[in-house]
Amino acid sequence: MTTGPLPGSGHWQVVPGDWRVHFNYQSGDALMIEKVEMLENGKPVATDQHLAPAGPGYDNNEFRLNISTVDPSAKYSLRAWVHSLDGKDSTGYVTVSPPKG
């Protein structure tokens, strides 16, 4: 399980709508993503749970998080359940796309 904050003020503002999280594999060992959550003050407010690999030949691993309401005073973060399919050396990045509006 990995947890990380969304970028600070001036980068993204959490707004209601359909957020997309995509795991972009670059090299090394493939990963299996099991679940992604959006947390509000450490508590889940949106979850997408399904098995999706990220690795050579795998690119269909988008997770969608629908946020219905936003508390402007809250702190938001993402949490993902990820494990390696073979080994411990994987390189890539995560793309988080806010709702189109």
C-alpha cells in the first residue's frame, strides 16, 4: 500500500467529479494495482477496486474516483494497493487527471 499527498496549493484543487488515476510503467518488473482511494482527512471518500497490471504490454489500468462533494478545509490524498508481479525493481509514474469541466 502506498499513500501520497496530492500536489500542494497552486497545482491542483480537489473538485467534485470523475478523477482518473493511471499507472504509467516505464521499465523493470510489472506491478499489479488492486485498489485506489481518494482520502479526505485520511478517510476514504471514493474507491475503485479492480485488478489492473502495469508492465510491458499492459496499459489498461485506469482507476476512476468519483468525488461527489468537496470540503475546502479538508486535506486530500491518494492511496493505492500495489504489489510486484515478479521482483522489486519497477520504474514509472502515476498520472492523476482532474474532472474535465
